[in-house]
Amino acid sequence: MYPFTLERPTSTADAVKLATAGGRPLAGGQTLLASMKLRLTSADQLVDLAGIKDLTGICRDGDALVIGAMTRHADVASNAEVKALIPALADLAGNIGDRQVRAMGTLGGSVANNDPAACYPSAVLALGATIHTNTRKIAADDYFKGMFSTALQDGELITAISFPIPKRAAYMKFKQSASRFAMVGVFLAQFSNGVRVAVTGASSDGVFRHAGLEQALSANFTPQAAAGVKIDASGLNQDIHGTAAYRANLISVQTQRAVTKALG
């Protein structure tokens, strides 16, 4: 690990000043610190966000559930309001990594990092969430720009994410057994105006919506409707863990399972 200094601001405004001046924001550190230990990345200054109380917490705001950026995975998983209003989100959070990762990792850190196999981006995209930053609000459809790439600008910090409450939703993940990241994860959400389906882990470009599955499930929310959609394997990942065709099949199977799960 290369040498660095550590700053611990207690307000969002102070954190933004440090980040704008070149400091590297530190949320849960589950990706950043591991990369620094391996000298795959470096930072002259880390800005630890853990002491900013305004960035944590979960509350309902009308027809949405608002979760602070520094809320830990374990807290999302165990929160009674999340379990009652969007149980699929609690289920997703409760199956990220292992217990240690869930105790330290944060919602905002995961979404800011935008790992192409991370779980949270699929929930953000499928639920049509809004990413709140210190300067603006960004719709999920405008936020994800590709592998480890987002609409965030230099010095811009995620402060919270608001999730619209769906009629029903579910998440199914086929784990890569060593990393516990998603080889393929499918999050689907049904609203009064249709169904949104987001896929993570299957493409090196990161999370994406599947128009064919959305159209079929909006017309007929059944596993059979999902099974009738042909999944194009072109552009999907192909590596030692599975071929593109295998991942295409996983998208279909995980979507069918997610529909069954959502229907109870």
C-alpha cells in the first residue's frame, strides 16, 4: 500500500471540499482498500465518510423509501421498514458478500463504484431509483455509464438514494462461488405502469435493463412469459466461469425464478 493521509470530516460540506480538492472518498472501503493493499490503485488522501451522520438512515417519503448513502448492507437487510415495503431490497442486501462485507459495505459506496457484477446497481435500475448527490438528483436510467463508470462528476458525493415502492419485486442471484459476486443477477419490479428488469454480472459493461423481458412481463407477469423470451448472448461475458450462451440461459432462468418468488 502506498502512503496516504486520512481525513475524517463530520459534515457533507467539509467532505465535498476535500473531495473537490482531490481527496478520494472512502465509504465502506470493501473495494478501494483491497485495491490499495495490492497497489492496484493509490490515493494521496482518503476522505472517510463514516463520521457524517446525515449520510445514514432509512425513512419513508411518500411512495418512496429513502436510504442514506452510508447505510451499511447489514442495516438495509435488517431494517423493518425495508422488509415491509421492499422486501426484495432487504433480501438483496442480506446476501451481499459475507458477514464482514455486509457489516462495512455501504449502499452509496457500491453504487458509486458500479462494479459490473455488484448487486445494488440492479435494484437501483430495476426500481427506477433516484440518486441524490450534494448538487442534484440523477435518475437511475441516466446514472450508469458502463463498467466502473457513472454520471458522478469529480467531487460529487452520493448523499442518499430514493427507491419507489413497487407492487412486488424480487432478486435472484447466481453467485460466483469464490467471490460471491453475481455471475448473473436479475432484479425485477412490477409497478402499476409495467415491469422493469435489470441484469447484473452478465455484461462487462455493467448493469442493464432487458427490454424483451420487460415487455413480456408487463403483458403477462408469469414465469412462462419470461421463459418465452429469447435472450441474445451477443455482448455477454465469456470467461473461465461460463460462456456467453450459459449466461444468456442464466438470465432466463433467474428471471423465471424471480417472477415465481415475487408472486409468492
